[in-house]
Amino acid sequence: MLANSPSRQVKSVQKALELLGHLQEFGHATPKQLTKELSLSKSSVHNYLATLEMNGYVENDDGMYRLGLRFLTHGSAAKSIIGNKRPITRAIGRLAEEFSQPIWWITEENGRGYFIEGEAPDDASKMYGRLGKRSYLHTHAPGKAILALCSRKYVERISEYHGLPEQTPRTTTDIDALQEELTGIRNREFAVSEGENILGILSVGTAFEDGDGQRHAIGVFGHSRNFAGNRTNNIGRQLVSQVRELERILADGGQ
């Protein structure tokens, strides 16, 4: 469900969130760097950092600020809302070994995709995502598979609310073109996206709903060269089969 847009955003809260987002993206920053990045005065940045540090949300390491460990509490609490999804965790582990590609479990909330958990075979890294990453659903295959589960009206609302930002020259940014693509995804039950989020990277994804009506997807990611010939369609069909079995297990309350 999409949140209601506030008629007026609280600018101080927005700036604090931008500051925290910058620290998350770059790992650490000095007050001088934050002043430049956020277009704030030195005194404002100092006040933000002092308040956040006092509450445990940032830590000062000799003048370099980073996120504080208090966020672990919020992250654990947020993930617990999803509930017991051990069958999904086991499934993505098996799929990573079977396909020899990184696998990500992605969940939709408020019209965006969140990377919940990833697995990769021993000879590959957990690339193309990170735990908690927020993404635009129209930019990768698991996200498009999730959109294909939604009504056309809800997809239009997501487009109006978040837009369809261009991540690369290959990103689908036209709502009519996206709706047409989603029709094809609904028919074959899996999505394919190449170079829409990162050039040279291809993803294959299949979506499903859990017993609470929450929309999820399992995505296979890798360099386009790793999906030569019929491998993309073969992975898509196998992914559909595995995810449908996963749906059955979840519906039965499986562990």
C-alpha cells in the first residue's frame, strides 16, 4: 500500500534522513563534507550530529562520523515484521548453488523493493544488492515480477507516486511500455531485465504472495555474458517451478 503524501514535509526531518543516508552510502564523513553535501551551515550540521550522537544514531570516530549501532535494533525489529520465512532462506541458498549465480529475496513495501536476504555460490560474491537496499521496482526483474502481481491501477499509482526514474539508458521509463511488458510477464510467470539498473547486468525474477498478502520475489542476478543462449529462459522456468513449490510450503505453514 502506498503512503499518503504529506501536504508539507518537515524539512529538518528530511535533512536528518539525508544525512543518515549519506553516512550509510559512504560509510563515514566529516562535518565539513556533510556541510557541502547537504548544503547546510556548519552550525546546523553540528546540531544534527550532536543530537543523533546523543541518541546513538551516529558515532564520532576522531572527527569522522558513521552510523551508530542503535540502528541494529530498528533493523532487527523491521525484519521481524516479515515473520518466519525460513523456507525462503533455504530456497535462495539452494538456488544460488543450482544456478551458480547470486540470488536475492526482495519484498515490496510502499511501492518500492527492499533487498531482504541474499545468497551466492562459493565462487561468487553477494553482488548486485545489499541487505536493506531500497530499489525502484521497474529497474530489475524481481521488481517487475512483483509489479506483474499488481493491478494495472496500482502500477499506475506507483508510477505517479515514485515516478519511473531512468537508472541507465535501457531503463523502461514509459508507463504504457511498462504495462505492456507486465502483461507478458504475467503470461510466462517470470521477468527478465537486462542493463536497466546497471549496464551489463541481467536479472531473472519470479514473484509470489505469502499468506499475509505480502508480495515478494526471488531474483537471479549476474553478468549478461553468463546468460547466453537459452539459459535465461531455462532459469526462468526452473525459478517458476521452485517458487510455486515455495508458495505451497508457505501456505501450509511450513518451516
